[in-house]
Amino acid sequence: MSHSIPEDRIPVIVGVGEIVDRPKEITAGLEPLSLLEEALKRSEADSGAKLLGDIGSLDVVNFLSWRYRDPEKQLAERLGIKPAHLYYGPVGGESPIRYLHEAAQRIARGECSVAAVCGAEAQSTATKAERAGLTPPWTPFAHDVEEPKRGAAFQKPMAVKLGVFRPITVYPLYESATSAHWGQTPREALQESGDLWSTYASVATENPNSWLKKHFSPEQITTATPDNRMIAWPYTKLMVANPSVNMGGALILTSLAKARAAGVPEDRIVYAWGGASAEEPRDYLIRDQFFESHPQNAVLKAIMDLAEGDGKKFDAIELYSCFPVVPKMARRTLGLGPDVQPTVAGGLTFFGAPLNTYMTHAACAMVRKLRDGGKLGLLYGQGGFVTKHHALVLSREAPKKALAQDTSVQAEADRHRRKVPDFVTEVGGKGKVEAFTVIYRGNGEIEHGVAMLRTEDDRRTLGRIPASDTQTLAHLQSMDRTPVGSLGDIVTAEDGILEWRVA
């Protein structure tokens, strides 16, 4: 270790705690605040030292399963602490990694000596209670607190009208564009997704904190059945995040000096080496293309610089896995093959997706992995629709240099951005498919298809494919050749919405 960094400015993770709640009775289910409190107590116990009372920085990941007024203040009150930095953040799957990184930076600046990051959801219990017409005996739901802004709030009216404003329908657009760009047939792309997801499932079976502990073969994952219905082409239910879970996770960070003074055993200590962040415009229709993400590339390349420029130097990796396209893109940027071990926790389908806080659990799993002999760990989190990206490198080895305070690689991401096509809602003539999906109903029937199109003058629009247009839908869902790049006619339907049909 470099002797130039004082030990009270070297941030380390010393405690991790998780709780999974599977109540026998709905009313016995724990609320998110209780899950948080328990996860924090477990993380303190894990550290082998008394640290909760000294927390000077507390970040709470956004909840969506229950609404509270100032949950971060309520949690601090339950713990009997008054941290100088107390934060409850916005929606975003990358946020746990950002909070861990920022907490480490605070310790490196000497602003606090103990920090905690935690998140929890009780969506499974909340949903069951609602269906049963029960009100769980929790902190009363804060009806007067505004619902957090999510993806739809930032999208164009036409995207909302056509149903492509939720993660479940936007990620398939990236799936179709990337696989075409990589020269894959849809069949090859689906096979890669199935193989990758089967690997996530295998890891989840070994993780004591995961929700679904069941091995699934690639075919079981990619084949649509009544139990594994199509959600949005080409994704089945087993290829998407599963938010119906009850779980909480927490991590405690401190300085190396404080850890040693408090008696934390050396074998519990994991160092934060550094990280990077960048983002795309919130409105996905004003991005230049959909076969790569400039912010994702910039973040992962910056992270590789911490590992001698080689993605293969990471022997423990967590690639965010809300949908298969994300780790498929990330592994290519990192220069890793299809045999990559992409997770330490088990992924958002199988471990479970407590909405914004999955990466809290991935970080807990990463700390355990490094304590068990892993050398260099990469945590890559992502939020929105391939929108917000944050990665962090952890290691059992002390860093050679002080933690950097400026970690945005936004300028590098923006430098690669090409011209963005104008978006139009009134147009005719020919349209070329840039990306597409087909949206399914709960009963397995097609609702409609949606094609993102480039017009003859290279502007961008969206076109609906009605369920009755079986010829165009068959063209879009061909397994043997991608429809991306194919031409068809743009027409205006009776309800004024643009439709696309194969020429």
C-alpha cells in the first residue's frame, strides 16, 4: 500500500447484512423500514465491531412497494442516530452503487468515519395484501407524498400511447438493435440470452438470500409456455426482473484506521478502489442509436483502467441483469466471452429484483466473494432504460492511490454521440426498421407490435403493427433473420396513429 494515504482516508467496507422475509401470514410480513433496520443490525454484527452508533452518513435507496414521509429520518430515529449526511434518493437501479461510491468518497475526504448504504422492498407482501383487501399493520401509507418520477414521466406521448414507455417494452428495442448490429440471427441472440440467464439462475441457487432457488436450463428460460409467458418479444417471464420479493440489504463502510481501532478482523475488510458514472438522455427517443450505449461504454472502459485495461483481470463480476441485453452489451465492452461468469448474487430474475436495490445485495455478495478469496471485483449497476450507469471496483488488496473524487465520464460518453435524428409523428412513405418489439397480453395473445423506424429522409418515428397484421408480425418474429433494416410502408390508421406494414 502507498504510504502517502493516511489510514483514516482509506475507505473500506466492513459489514454486510441481508434479510429475506417469507411470512406465513400476510399481516406478519415486515415493512421496508423494519427490513432496513434488521439488515443494518446484521451488517454491524457481520463487521464484528460496534459501529451503528457512529454512522455519520446514511443513504437509503428509493422504495416503490410502500410510501413513507421522510423514510431516511424515520430510519435514523429507529437507530437512535443523527447522521450529518442523510439521504433518500430518486428511482434508479444504479443508485446503490452510486451511494456506496459517494460514501467511500466522503470517508476519503475525511467528512465522516462511518457510513451506511441500505435498501429494502416488501413488494410481495404489499401485492398480496392489496389482492386480499388487507391493510398490513405497517407505518401508515403516506398518500400525501408524491409518487416518485419513473420512466414514463420522461417519454414522448407517442411512446406512452404505443406502450413503449416501461422497461419491459423498451429493453427489447435494444435487444433487437444490438443483436442485428452484432450479426446474430434472432435464434442465436436468444440462445445467448438463455445461456447467460441459466448461469445467473445457477448462482442464485447457491445464494442463501435469493428468492428463486431453482436451476433453469437455457431452453426452459427462452421457451414460452403457459407458466413462462411471452412478455415483450423476445422476452419471456423468466427473462425479466422479478420485483415480487421481500428483502433488505445494508453495507457499512468506515476508514481503515477506524476499522482497525474498532477491532474489525482483517479478513472482513474490503477496499473500494474507485469507479465511474455517466448517463443517457432520459427520453430514449433522443438517443443517436440503440446498438450500443456510449455512457455504458465510457463507464466500463474507465473501470478497466483500474484493472490494467483488461476486463479479464476481474475474477468476480456483477453485471446488472434487469434484461439480457444489458450484460450482453457489457460483456462485449469488457472484452469477455459468452462464457463470462456475470454475477455473484444471481440476477434480477432469480435472486429477485427488489426494484432499485438489487445492487445493494450484489454488493453484499461481492464482499463475501472477495473475503472468500476473490481478488478484484466489478460491480456494474444501471438504471432507467439503459439510462444511468455506475460501476465500482472492490478488492481485498489495499489501493495504490487515493480514491478519486471526480468520477464522471460524461464528457467521454458525449464525445462519441452521433447526430440524433428528429422525431416525427406525422409522416408517410417508406420506413426502415431501426428496432422493434411485440407486446403480449397476460393471456398470451399479442396486443400489438411496435417498430422504431427511420423515414426516407432519415427522421425517426414509431409505428404500430396491429395484432390483425399477422404477415408483418411473422416477419418481425422470424427466428432466422433479423427484421432490423427491412423496409415497409408507413400509413396513418383511423385513430390517427402511424402503422407500419412489411412491403
